[in-house]
Amino acid sequence: MTLGAGAEQAPEPDDVPEPWPRGISRHASMRISEVLGQLRGDFPSVSHSKLRFLEEQGLITPVRTPAGYRQYSAADVERLRFVLAEQRDSYLPLKVIKERLAAMDAGEPAPGPVPRLAAPAPAEPSRRRWTVESVSEATGVSTDAVRSLVVAGVLRTSSGYLDASAPEIVRLAGRLAEHGIEPRHLRPLRSSADRHVGLVDQVVAPYRSQQTSDGRAHAAELAEELGELVARLHSAWVREGTAQLR
């Protein structure tokens, strides 16, 4: 059929712009725990529930496996990074951020500076092998102080290496030390945390024992969610107790 002089041809599917960010892989293969691991370097407080909330608000759309588990792509991670940066740096409400993303998805230039995509890290911090010396160098805390945390059981070692969370623990312990709280005072806190982990393990263990990738993925996601809920509950109790000391 011949189009009239004033008629416009409907755009072909190829004319539809690729959603932002363009040129980034959309192959969904990352579990939520892996996404959190990539984001927490810049956004330490990002959590399992935060990602679910952003999904509910339509800011990201992770793929669901046949078993219902979420999987994310590198493009999803960059959209999350953009949303979190806009909230933190520009104090924008989610409605405005969603409008910005929709405009960028449609091919319009971003209002304001174009978001800078994060350069891929050479290695995930959680996979780095930490030693007393490397933790001391990374945190600025003396090797003797780091060793005292190991001796007190506050830091754990495996095959001669410290846990992945060692730098964060050392920094926090250093802040507490400024107020006279020594490693021996932190031992009961570590024991309490171990009991919390044991409680989560009781719930997660049946899924972790399944010999399927979906079962293991669900175990990882459930452990992340339960760990966060337990930590938030503990934090609420501590805040409630300290509020009475004011």
C-alpha cells in the first residue's frame, strides 16, 4: 500500500532506542548477593530489601527464573548505581529519578551531567585475600592492633587469611578503641553475631543442600535477606537501649 503525502511510516522495531545504559550487557546471570557485592563499595548501606523496593517502584526489572528467583544483568547494576547516586548526591525523589530514566530510555539526553558508568573493578573486594599486613595498610591501623583482634577472636582466619570483612571490622574496632573499648570487650559481640548466623543457617540449610543451581541461588538470596533482617532487629534493640542513656 502506498502512503499518502502527509502520512508517516510507523517506526520499525530497530528504530526503538535501546534502554539506558546502552552498550552494556543485558544478559541476566547475577544473583542479588553478587549485585550487592558490586554496589556496596560506593553505597555501603544498600540492602536486599532496598533492591526489592526499587524493583517494586519500577526502576529495575530483573529477570525471574522458572523457579521465581531474581537474576540481574550488568545493565541492571548500572541503573541501580544511577538511582542510588541520584538519591545520595542530588536528594531526588524516586518519582523524579524514574522520569529521568524514562527520558534516557527514550533516547533523550540526561538532564544535567550524564551519569558516569563505573569502571569494572580488577577484582571483587570480597574475593581478595586479606592478611594482617594488607589489612593494616588498607585501614591505617597498626599490625599489632590488627593482631590483637585476631587473638581476641574478633577477626577470624582461614588457611592463613583473614575474612573478607576484615578491613571494615578493623575500622569499626578502631573507632571503638578511641573510646576505650578494647578487643576483649568485642568478643561477646562476635559470639552473639555467630549465634545470629546459626539461626539463619537453620532456615537456609535445607535449600543450600539441594543439588540444583536454583536451590543454591535461593539459599544465597534467603541468607542475604534474613541476615539483613536480623542485623536490623539487633540494631533497633541497641538504638532503643542507648536512647534511654541520653
